[in-house]
Amino acid sequence: MAGRITFTIIKPGAVQNEHIGPILGKIAEAGFHIAGMKMVQLSRNEAQNFYCIHEDKPFFGELVEFMVSGPIVVALLEKDNAVEDFRKLIGSTDPKKAEPGTIRHMFAQSIQANAVHGSDSDENAIKESEYFFAGYEKFYKDKGGCLQGSMQ
Ligand code: IDP
Ligand code: MG
């Protein structure tokens, strides 16, 4: 069964253009519970680690520079079928190909500055959220009680 969490980043361009509120509105409207959220500034090393899967791509250097160009908002999202539903909500990597109504169609500036990140698998959703959130920063809707950060 598909997992109940995904991880997102509101990227620097979208933060600078005051799109945090509207993007969070779309996420809430789509039925996601925000189980963790904070604003952070990545170091170059942190951005390289986060995107290490793309380190051999020609755009890697520019992507890292973009990701450190300003603060970002990282969030842990909870919903049934979270990864797939969130990828649908954000649309294609290239905003020119994203469907109208998707977050990237509405808020992206370019293929690089494409407003948001969304995990591509349940496994990566867990890895990525663990990279940014400690157990005490996770507040799952469907897991009350102690040590709720240990869901998964
Ligand atoms: P995704 O974010 O839709 O999963 P990935 O292929 O995992 O897309 O790429 C990670 C990020 O790298 C993209 O969100 C985008 O910011 C950037 N990126 C991907 N392809 C290109 C490109 O061809 N040129 C510049 N940046 C790119
Ligand atoms: Mg990806």
C-alpha cells in the first residue's frame, strides 16, 4: 500500500515572490495535513547532499546555487497516497509542460526555479523528511500519543 507521507520544499524563487501562502493554500485544499514545517537557509553542502542523486547532471551546479540563493520552506505532508497525489498537484518538472491549475504551472519561473520539490517515492519521502526533521518536529494527524515521529 502506498505510504501516507511525502516531503516538499517551497524553493527560493517562490519564497522571494511571496508565494508561500498561496502554495500552502493549494496544499491544504488538496487535503494534505502539514505534519512538520519550517523555514531554513541551506548551506552549499546541505544542498549538494539533498540533490546528490543529480550530481552528474549538467544542471547540478546551477541547481545547488539556486537552492542556496535564499531561504526555503520545508514541509512534511500527510495524506493517503501522498507521493503520487502530491506529484499530480505540483505538475511536471518543466512548468511549460505542467497542467493548468498545478502548483508549478501557477508559481514556477523556469525548469530550475520550479517553485516546489516533491518526493518521487515513499522511500525517498522518508529519507528526505528525516534529513530535515527530528522526531520531535513531526506531528502526524493519524498517530496520537508518544513517539509519533516514529510512524513509517
Ligand atoms: P522533480 O523536481 O520534478 O522531481 P528532478 O528531475 O528530480 O525533477 O530534478 C530536480 C530539480 O532539478 C528540478 O525540480 C529542477 O529544479 C532542477 N532541474 C531538473 N531538470 C533541469 C534542467 O533540465 N535544467 C535546470 N534545472 C533542472
Ligand atoms: Mg526529483
